[in-house]
Amino acid sequence: MTYAAGIIGAGGIAGMGILGMHDPEAIGREKIEASHAGGFDARAEIELVAVADDDEDTLDRFGDAWDVPEERRYGGHEAMLEAEDLDVVSVCTPTYLHAEHVVDAARSAADPSLIWCEKPIASKVSAAERMVSVCEETDTELLVNHSFRFTDKLRRLRSLIRDDGLLGDVVSVGTQFRMELLRNSTHLLDTLVYLLDARAETVAGYVTGENEAVDALDADRRVDDAGGGGFVVMDDGTFVTVDCTIPREISSMTLQFVGTQGKLYLNNDDGEWRYWRLDGGDHVEEPLPGIEGAWTWEDDYRRAFANAAAHIVDVLDGRAENASTGEEATRSLEIIAGFYLSHYTGGRVEIPLAGPLRDVRITSW
């Protein structure tokens, strides 16, 4: 069976490349494999049949690169959702538009079985919760593109930690990544909640107000999204420190787990994963069982979109359950919102957020 897919938002992550991630000479000029369209292209079971974008030039560049017929290039998402019968809809628009576009797609005549929404899920917690609720009401699977979840090494590592008890009970995690919290650090925080299978309970944060994306994206406005961090107490008791204040040029994505039976160091930028088993009070370094080498952006991230598309096929065929649900994606957003609320109120924040706090919007791109 072949599934028909459409994309809302024809820019970078949809298939045309992102500054800081892809070759600047290729961005906006040729199709990029590490993208939603690239994921569809890697699977014979999915055919990209339509695309929508408000910008005509962006729409045509994408359509030409990915061979979407002119008559199926739409100048707005409403027109595409009205005209097309789609099995999958990708939402690749700026974060603040995710909720509107996911809800519109779920309720549309296109009647998709699955919506593949780019991370982060939304810019405020209440919007994320609405997306989840509407998709439940319409029997639409909401799969959020926290792409690390679709890499083989991280899936294996989660199984080692959660199913095999590699570290025993995890009691402490130290993390570090580059600014900005919403645009970039959602990768780090989703990796955290994915590996722990836990939700934040208490958050205390600090926001620097510094960001790099204004210059990198040639943006015409400033936003809230900035560097920051703090501490998080998870609902399983794990104490977590988060430092996402560092410029891209000097940053590394690192996580260090300490458990009752071992410890684990992950550095995804430098491609270094190390594991120590606790033996009679001594930490003994050993290879990670079933994992050869370390996770890298160049190798593992490049394949993540094709893996995600393969997972989409498995979900649609009934062979797998959604591995990146809207509910789970909201967990990383809650932490980020908690950091901002804590910073501006000067106090700790409890999760789940109280009513009005769920409506606090963090503006980004």
C-alpha cells in the first residue's frame, strides 16, 4: 500500500536545509536528505503528493526540488487540506503555528491518519495539550519529530537503561547543550525524558536573554527564545542540571547519568559514549552492550528522518505504536516553560503547570 503525504511549510526542515545544520551552498537550492521530504523519499510506501506554503517563491523552490506538480502546490494550508485526500500531513512551519496547523489538519477534509509535527510541539503548554486533545477526538495519530528517538543507538540505549537496568536506579543527570532553549534544547530535554521515561515535577530556572538565531536566520524580529537552564527534579526522584547557555561554536551535547549500578557519559557532538559498571564500590569501564561506537550528528542524525518515515509506515500498518507522542513531546516543553516562569517570578515551578501558567507563550521562530 502507498500512503499519500502532504507538507505544510516548504522551508528548511521540510526539505530545503537549515543554517548551522547543512551546507550553506545547498540551503534553499537543492533538496536535503535530513528532512521530512527526505524521509518520505526514502520510503517506497510513502508518496509526497502535495505541499503548501504562504510564500510563492519558497513554494516553487520546494516543488521544483522535490518534483511536486504545480497543480498540487498550494498557496495556503487550508487549500491543500480541502483539495487533497492525505494519509500523512507533515507540519514544518514555525513553532508558534504548529497548534493551528495540526488542529486544522486533524479536522480537515484531507482526513489524515497521522500528523508528523516538527519539534518542539508548540510554544505554550496549553497549545500542546489542545493539539493532543483534538487529535484524540479525531482519531488522528500525532507523532512529533524529536528525531533522536528514531536513531538506532538511542533506541537501544533506552532499552538498556529502562528494560535491562543498565544503570540501576538513575539518581542524577548533568546535561549541557547550546542555546536557545526552545529552538535547540528541546533535543536535549526530550532525550532526557525519553531515556528516563519520566516527567518533570519541580523546575527552577535562569534565562540569559542571549540568542544566536537572530543573526543566523537573518530574522527581522527578536523573540523570547534564549539561552538558559537550571535544575529539574523528575517524578522518579532523579535530580537533573541543565546548562543550555553555550554558543553553538563551542558547545557539545552532553549527558552524564549516575545510577546505583553504574554511570554513563554521552557526548553526541564529539561522538563519545562511555559506560562504567559499578563493581564493589569501583566503577569499571566496559563497552555498551549491543552498541558499536557512539551517536554522531553526521551518521545517526542523517538517518533519523528516514527511520521516522519507516516508523510512520509501521504505525499506519498497525505494526508499531507511536514512539514519539504529543503527550511525551509536551514533557520537554513543560521544562522549558518552567525555566522561563521560574526566572521571571524568582521561584520554583511545579509541574504540571497550574491553569494560567499553561498559557504562557515563549516566542521563537
